[in-house]
Amino acid sequence: MLYLQSCLFCGKTADVFNFEETVYSHHMSPVATKHCLIAVGTKSPKVQLCDLKSGSCSHILQGHRQEILAVSWSPRHEYILATASADSRVKLWDVRRASACLISLDQHNGKKSEVFGETAKTAHNGRVNGLCFTSDGLHLLTFGTDDRIRLWNSSSGENTLVNYGKVYNDSRKGLKFTVSHGCSPEFVFVPYSSTIAIYTVYSGDLRTMLRGHYSSIDCCVFQPNFQELYSSGRDGNILAWVPSLRETESDDTSEKQCLNPAYEDAWSGSDDDG
């Protein structure tokens, strides 16, 4: 069952959508002006779209073979939806189209599927339980239980082959990770057991690990207005993380403080203010 509240403070329920299966994920478009659809992933292999205007399920997207673990609307195109499933597949949909499915992402970029056909088109070698578009919507990041993160061109569906190394992921359900906005370079924040791994999006370099939770982390959300990261874990805590404006550089003889290059653009002029 999915509850939607009309007001944060009064707590009144605006709509209730009933599902026969367990709900794993849901997402509402951050840019839509022509629709009010909520994409919902459940234990069913069908993606369901709930329309807030009518208060009912308006669309069903079929194509996956197992439960839907993650859904995400594009921040660039209001009708484009990405879905991830336990069937190892990630699909991009245009919900206006009758056939709907635009691309089924292929980790081998078509080389293996030429021999084995459509059945070879998998995004990961395991369950795919995490999805996240970059802030400009030009790329899509996926996370699988094969302990891999992959970066895709969201227009062509091409695997960019950026290597993030082995990233531990044993979650049986959806795992929420996020990307930065307004930073240079851009970062991806990934739950890594009880820590948060920070990678540069386009190079795959591991920059640092954030430690503070006492149990596994399930969710990370980035707040661009304040350049803050929020994380929640199975320890029952929600932590807020703020960027370090300065980092320490050391050589053989001394240590010195310098402006953290990741936040030069986001925090420009802060030293001039005192």
C-alpha cells in the first residue's frame, strides 16, 4: 500500500494506492509539467504508474521477468523512466509510447548479444537494485549485486566502461544512492555496508569513505541547495553530512591546508566573506 500525504504538517492522506505485492520503490518526476505520474516498483515484474489526477493506476509497463527493485524518472525528459529488476536488466521507457520500452541496457554493448540474442542483454551479473541519473540527465548510474557500479549514456544506452572497482552490495531489496549537484567534479555517494563511498562520477576514482553509522546504510539523498548529504541506516539513525571546505595535503616535510578542489565552484567566494 502506498500513502500520499497532502500536507507535511497536517498529515492528511490525499490518496491511497493499494498493491497486492510488496512495494520496493517509487518515484515522482522532478521536472514533469504535463503529467502527475508516480512510478512504482513492486514484487511483481510489472512497473505500475499511478496518476495523481485520477487517483488510479493508469499504466502498466511490461518487459521485466522478476521484481522491480528501483525506478527513477529522468531529470531531463519528463516522459523517460528507468527501471531496474532482479532479472539483471535495466530498461529505459518512454511512457507515451504503446511499446514503451526504448532500450534494454547491455553491459557488453551489443558484442555478446550478437551471438546469443536478446537473452544476453543484461546490465549486471546479478540483481540490479539501484538507479540514479546524473543531475543533467545525460548519464545513468546503476548498482548491482555483482558488486559493480556502471555508468551509461542515457540517450544511446552505451556502457561507458568507467571502472569504479568492486563495490560491496549484498542487499536483497532496493538500495538508494545519489549524485552531487553543483560540484566540480561530480560525485556519486554509494552505501557501502556501514560506510558511504564517494566516487568521482566520470573517472570512477574513490575519493573517501564516510564513517558514522553503526549498521548497514540503505539510503543516501543529496540536497543541492545546502550541498549536504543525508543518509539513513538500519541502526535507526539519519545523519547529515556537510562538505569539508579544506583538506590537508602533506609531503615529506610539512602539512598544509588547501581548498578542497571538489567544492571550488560550489563554495567560490566563501573566503572573501570572512
